[in-house]
Amino acid sequence: MAVGNAPAAEQSDNAADLAACNALISDPGLGGLDGGRTSSVARGGVVREPASSADTEIPAGSVPKVSKGFSVTVPVYFHVITQGNSEADGNVSQQMVRNQVDVLNRTYNAYYGGSDTAFNFKLIDTDRTRNADWFNMGYGSRAERAAKAALHRGGVNALNIYPVEGAGFLGWATFPKDAHSQVWMDGVVVASGSLPGGLIDRFNLGFTATHEAGHWLGLYHTFQNGCSTEGDGVDDTPAQRFPTSGCPEGQDSCPTDPGLDPIHNYMDYSDDPCYTEFTRDQSTRMSQQWLFYRAQ
Ligand SMILES: [Ca+2]
Ligand SMILES: [Ca+2]
Ligand SMILES: [Zn+2]
């Protein structure tokens, strides 16, 4: 698929509304750590996401208690957007869509390791739209708003997934805190080539959607706030100075903070085959975010 020409996130006119992810450009100078909530970064010719300063914190004193055995089935709507009949033009098969939902269920239920989260995903419907402008939507663009306004379904508890070209990015997502103000903008955009068996080398196991759904459920990156105690707001993910590239076993970017970098965590920027887990505290955080912002 076509890569390159990634837009700078800073061009976005509503960057604060979006937690974004995953681009495919080869200019390491574009992104880099911005000290904010997310960052875009190049590694091996791949940049994961545009920068955003959005946050999704629950007001102090209002964090819900998560009961033991709490579980949720998230209704999923797939909106496949294409500009032609080939897979490179976005025409992913229905089997790929089903496989992506399977990957969501596996990754949120500890199939590859880590914590068995509260979340299950059920595909309710798939629609297909041929629209070249929408297929090439940029992050925060007019085309993104038009496509979502036309296609979004369900309430703030529904996960709407838009496979598109990606405009250079592998994907981006909205945070729970923003769901109510613009419910039609809520959801996850992924490059169609990131679906399981898709055309983007090293990122075609479907874990981009897992990562973006992690943002959609209220998680930051493991490298959020770099080496600091605040970090990603999750106690059991070791602090991390920068996003991971590839799968560097033993990386320790915050050597004076305990633990090696959580390079196998779905909320890092590692290659798909490197990912194996969410942690227990990430699982709890997602449940809290769900109960506060998305539960119906
Ligand atoms: Ca942490
Ligand atoms: Ca460390
Ligand atoms: Zn991300």
C-alpha cells in the first residue's frame, strides 16, 4: 500500500480531541517526543501516531470501584472505506474483519499473555463505502468528520472501527472522556493494511486495532511522561523514556526506575510480533474508564 506523506499531527485542527496512532513515514524528524500525552515517532521507517495533548483522567474522588468478575461485551461496528476493488484500495475481505475481531478478543483475554481484561468484542455489523476522499482521510480532517458523521453507529459503548488508507498513520483513536461531547466522532481509525494478514509488513497481526482500542478504553502509552512517577497513570507498567522500535529485549530506557521497558505491552510502539500483553493495572484502569465514561 502507499506509504509516506504522513501529515504532521500539529496540522490537525482538533488534535486535542484525539489520541492518535501509528504512521508510515520515514522522516524521524516529523514527530518525536513532545512531552505531551502521546507522541509520534519513527522507527524503522514507521511512525505510529500523531501527537496529541488530550487526556482522559477521571476527576479525583470519582474513580469507580470495579467489582470482581466485572465483564463487558462491546458491540463493534466495522465501517470499511475503500477507493477501489483491490485490497490496497481498502477492499479488505469479510474474513479479515472477522479475524480482526478475533484478535481483539484474544488480546483482551490474555491469549498471548498478560491480564485477562473485562472486555469482549462482538461484531454487530460491517458496512462498506467506496469514497476516495474518506479512504484518504487525514487525522482530524474534514473528510474524517464527514465519514464519521455519515457512518458512526451506536452509543458511547459501541466501538466503531474505520479501516482506511491511514494518511501515513497506522491509526488513531478517541479517548473515553471525549465520547459524550461528540459521540459521532468516537471510535478507532486503522490502516486497512494493519488488519490480520494485511499489507503492512511487521504491523499486520491486527494489534494496531488492539492498541487503538486501548486508547479508546482510556489507556495512555507506556512511555507517557517518560521517566517519571506520573508516567502512564498505571502502577505496574515500568517507566519508559521513549517509544520502542522493533522488539529490543532488555531495553531499559529509565535505568534508575525499577523494571525493564514494557516492550511487550500493547500500549508501546513495538512491532506487532513483539506484543503479548496488557497488565493487571491497565485492565483495572480500562474498567474504571468504562464505568465512568462508557457504561450505558
Ligand atoms: Ca507506569
Ligand atoms: Ca527501568
Ligand atoms: Zn497509541
